[in-house]
Amino acid sequence: MSGPKPTRVVIAGGGTAGWIAACGLARQLGKLVEVTLVESDAIPTIGVGEATIPTARSFHEYLRIDERAFMSSTGSTFKLGIRFDDWGALGDSYMHSFGTFAMRNWVAEFQHFWLEGRELGVDAPIGAYCLEHEAALAHKFTTEGNPQPSYAYHLDAGRYAAFLRAVAERDGARRIEGRIETVEQDPETGDIAALLLDHGQRVEGDLFIDCTGFRALLIGETLGIGYEDWSHWLPTDGAWAVQTENTDAPAPYTVAAAHDAGWQWRIPLQHRTGNGLVFASEYLEPDAARERLLGNVTGELLNDPRLIRFKTGRRQTMWSRNCLAMGLSSGFVEPLESTSIHLMMIGVTRLIQLFPFGGITPALRDRWNELSLRELEHVRDFIILHYYLTQRDDSDFWRSRSAMEVPASLEARIENFAEQGQAWQESLELFRTESWIYVFLGQGLAPRQWHRLASLMNSDRLKQALAQQRDAISAQVAAMPSHGDFVSSYAPDNRPA
């Protein structure tokens, strides 16, 4: 028996989003799809989303990508978390690290045991009970150990797109060079029928993926799907980005340092450092933001600063007719928690799971849209939390953030933690309970009460259990090599994924 006729998937646009989509579809669905990606070398990509979260490792494992080949090809480093400076108050610093706490059960998460220990005089910070937290602060790293650290990557976005392209093309994806001049629609159904390129080629397809960035050529300009603006919660609308030479060994974490109208990132790679300054133009003029960035970076500049303008929000529908949007064309939430690449990866993973082999149906399309919206709103709420939960009153920007009305879904989380120390991760939500705890505590929200299960333990036993955890983590971290030494073993090579 012959198999089903291959579904023609046309991806408009390359960059990280386009090649993640092409690589995922070609590698997982094989001959069931014909993947064609259209991009133009004359159109630059944004290319600054260079930090990931641990789901990137899962995606790579899903695609059977060799980690050493990826690290060597992209100049990547390892990432154990994000260090937040000056967010809760000026002079404050905390680490949002990956990983989980060991002491927990189905009744009460670890923060309740830790809070009970604080009541008994145990003054160690909560991060002392997390391997990844302590390793990050010590600039240590290894992929070995029991437990193995939970980690992500810092990567060069341009090199990463090229790496994924090579993988996708080996798996049968086809690239066409050209600028899209016209998007042709079926006169009867309104579906997209073909892309007409500047050199005259016509590229037909059954399913189209819009990876054309903020322009949203297919989903927005052609199909007319509007944009839901979230800037009343997240008013930052610009970022200057620049690359610099490394001045010291790379740290195993991203730095996000708040300033009076936004924040600045620092992402260390093997061969350079990525820097950027995110700002709200209502409170800081672009030229002033550029000068502030240049005054804060270290190392020689490797390129001229580049201005990126954006509006936080999402497409009202991310899959319409026979076109779905991925990456910036689907929406944008600023990169504070390194979620952009994750949203691309989970978007194509859901498409593979819900692929329309028998033709696109409203029920299938609605399901993909529902899951995508739920995840994006969860990310949105977590980002808003960083701005809202602050004691900073040194600028109009921060006073406006702490005074804003937050989504009801976020307000409920804040109230539950403030009143009872409760934090949670719902099914299909991205951020773990630990992530919420780090930001709540790191930005100064102390619970008034907590679950008292731990009070049933003998106080000496609880103190001993907490001390044993700290000691075990300290010993494991002490035995790790430095992150710089560990990364140096990933010399560039050309081995296939």
C-alpha cells in the first residue's frame, strides 16, 4: 500500500523561527511532508534571542540533535538561570535558577519547609537548597553528577539558524532564495494558495507557516488578523542590541539588570558577549537608551548598536485558515525570561502532534490556538510579575508598574503566595513552582503564613534535614569544574547532528 500524499508545508521566512519549524517538521514527519522554506538573504533577521530555558534541551533530544555538535557549531555556553539585579529594590540581586528542591511532597512544596525552618532560626537563603542556584553563583558547571543539573543554553542566533538549516536540509527540507512579492489567495476559500517571489517563481502549498517577523506578511497583512496590544502591562517598546568581545570567562547565567526605564541583558558566549538594553520610549528616548547601553558594556564593540522596535502582545488568532504564525509574527513578549525560542519550539511541537493530515479542520485549528494562547498568557503573567512586584519608586516608570492593575490570573497567584505561601504549576504551564517562588521571594514578597505540615516534624530533625541538603549541594558544587573550563572542551567541529 502507498502512504498518504505528502502535505506541502511552505515556511515564509527563515531565521531562528523558520529553521526551527523546518527542522522539526522534516526530522519528525519525514516523507509525510514536503517542507519548503522561502527566505531572502537581503532581509536581515532580528537574531538577538540568544538565551534559552531547559525545554530547549528536550526539543533537541526530541530531534536527536547531538549536544556537542550543536555547542561547537554555535559557540554556545551553558545556562543555569538568570540573575536579576535591582528589580525588587535598588541594590537587590537574586538568582532565578533552574532545577527543583528535594524536600517536598504532594501536600506541601519545599518553600513551606524552608519557611518553617526560618521560624526556627535557620537563616540560609532558599537558593542554598538548589544545586543549580549554588553552581551558578560559584560559576561552576558540569553535565555529570547525581542529580544532573538542569540547564539550558546561551547561543549565537545566526549560527543556530545555520546549524538547524543544515540538519533540516539533510532531512529533505528545501530552501528557496527570494523575496516574497505577492501572497496569492484562493478566490473561493480565502486560503493562501501560493507565494509569488521577486524572480517570478510561484511556490504553492497546503499549509503555510508565517515566520516573517514583526511584519507578519501572511497572517497579518494578507489574512488581516489583528493584534491584541499588551503594552498597558508591559510598556517597553524598544531595545538596543550590540555584541562585544569577551573580557572574562563566561558565567553560566544570563544577567538582567534593571534601570529606571527598563532593563539590560548580558549573555556570554564562547566567542563574544551579547548585550542589549530594553526600554520604554515613554520614559527614555531611544538615543539616550543607546548611550546608556554603550556606557554600561565591557569589551570592544564588534558591531554597531542595532535598534529593535516592538509592541508586546499577540495575534488575535495565531492559526487562521491554512496559515499559522510562529515567532515574532505570532506575538511578542519581551525576552526577560528567555521564552522566545521556547515558544517557537513548542509551537512546532504542537503542530507535529496536531498535524492536519486529513485536511485542516476547525476543531484541530481551535485546539492548537487554545494551547498556544494559554501558554503565551502564562508567560505574559510571569513577566508582568517582575515589574509589578517591586519596591522601586525612583522613577515614573517603576511607580507606574507597581500601581498598574494586573490580570486577574496573576493577582490570584500573588494573593495566594502573600497570604499562605502557596505557589503552583498548572498542567501545560511552562514555569515551575520554583520559578514563581524565586521571583516572589527575590522581589520582596514574604508570606504571612504557610502550610504547617513541617511543624509536625521534630524541630531538630527539620534543622538536620535542611543542613544535610545544604551540605550535599555544597559538596557537589565544590567538585564541579569551572564553567569556563568545562565549556572550553567544546572546540569547534563539523560533526553532523
